[in-house]
Amino acid sequence: MKKWVYIAFSLLCTLARANDNVVNVYAWSQEVSPKVVRQFQKDTGIRVNFSTFDSNEVLYAKMKASRQTQYDVVEPSSYYIMRMARENMIEKLDLGKLSNYKNLNPAFTHPDYDPTGEYSIPWVLGLAGIVVNRKYYPNDNLEKWTDLWSPKYRNSLLLLDDPREVFNVGLLTLGYSPNDNNVQHLKKAYENLVALLPNVRLYNSSSVPSLLIDEDVTIGMGWNADAYKAHLQNPNIEFIYPKDKFVIWVDCFVVPKNAPHRENAYKFLNYVLQAKIAALQVKETFYPTANLAAIDYLPPEIANSKIIFPSVEQLKQGYFQTDLNDDALESISRYWQLLKLQ
């Protein structure tokens, strides 16, 4: 009898150890290359349970609703990191466990959304700028967001189907910060965007590269990674960093409080901080990386792309997107609905 009890106990211990040899990752769809996941599993023997979401709101709600943390690594956007840290949903990172942290660009290690750099590891980033097909506008001097208000672009513009991104433009063109919580300023931004409506042709965020490649739209706003994908197929596509500034979004890896496989979470984070792995991610998705060391492992056409990687001077013109208070978020949501009804 003792023999069978011992065998059963040994089997349970073996199964427990097997169950511990995993890491549960919850990330944005299309922002972690399957090749990165497969390579991590091959090199470490740790199985990745990988699932995706398509909005910060879904991620946040799921984590708030869970009585027990089920994820080891999650990937919120910059402004949600502030909220999750404030609500004690994520832990301060032990950077001593991350030997590859040194590969990061210092410009991204103490950003506005994580000033102490204690909570987040920047993974992919990007920004919205002006996209234009030079076949249709060969001589137009497009330098600023305000140029899009010109009557010559009537019924021509593509706007991203993203309230924060569109209101960023509305605020910047009035000289306000895109992280402004002042509801009166948001009202003025709304009125400013209403004046732009005659020029707006459509709102879209999910099919921007194909819309540009097929020339269904020829001017508007778009993310730089999408502009690069379109430029590869249609060299007439140009991406412009607006001189009246722009917003840099950063999607980061964080570790939730009481992560069930905490040590494996750190192994995953340190792995993706390797220069070659970060470079693989860029080559697969064309999203820029904050991993400075990765640039040396990219082909020249990507490493030297002015679309993917802004210059140091251009980066200085960017704002990191941060969290807004509830009144500001409610105002943007309400004005966004009004805007799209017109």
C-alpha cells in the first residue's frame, strides 16, 4: 500500500513540475511573432500558453474580473500601465533578473508613463503621422497636421478609427498637449475636428496598408509601420512626421501581481530583450523596437528606414501617451460618437 501511495505522490509531483514549466502570455494580436514564441520554447523548454486581445479595455477588464491572476506576462499600452500600477495590478520589476535590459534605448527606459522605469519593458512602438501618395500630390508641401484642413483635400482624408489618436491631432493643432485632461480644451478639439469633417473620407485602423496600396485613399493619417508595409508595395507612399508634433505609443510587457509562474515570466522577458530576438520581431512585423542593440541585426533597408525609425531630433517632437482622468475619457468618448454621427 505504501508503495502505491509513494508512486501516486511521485506522479503528482512530476505533473506539478510539468505544469510549472509554462509561461502564460496575454498580448496584442499580431505584436508577438509566432517565430519568437517557437524559438523561446525551443531554446528554454518552457511552453508558452499564448492568447491575444484587441483592446486595452478588454485586457484591463479581464484582469480586474479575475479573482486569481492567471497570466505571467501581459502587454498593455503605455497609458494603461499608469492605471494598472496605480491600482496595484502589476509588480515592480526586479531588473537584476534581466541581464539584457541594457539593450534598450535609454530614451524608452524612463518614459512619462513609467518615470521610474520599474514596471514595464517596452516591446513594440509606433506613431501616427501623415501618409500621402505622391502620385496624386507631387508638389504639396505637407509638413503639419494643420495642412490637412486645406479645402483641396475635401472628401479625401483617411483618419484612424481610434478616438485617442484622432483627438491627439485635434489637440495638437490647437497647441494643447495630447494628454490634456481639461474638458474645455477637449471641447475645442472636438470643434476643431468638426471643421475637418468635410475633408474626411473614411475612418479605418485595421486595413490601412491595403487601402494605401490599392489607392482607395491617397492622403490622411496612419501609423508608421502600416505606412512602411504600404510603401514596400507602392513606392509612391510617403510618411511624414508632423512638425506640430505627434504621439508615440508603446506597448510594453509587464508582470501581473501574483503571477503563477513568476520566474518563467522573467525568463521570457529576458529572452525577448535579446538583440537578435527583438530584431526578429521587427523583421516579422515592421513595428519599431526600443531595443537599440537590435538595430545591428536588421537588414539595411529596415535599419535605415526613415519611416520605421524616427531620428533623434524627430523623437524629441513626440509625446508619450499617458493616462487621462475619467472626466477627460468620458468627454472624448462622447465627442467621438458625435463626430462619427455627422
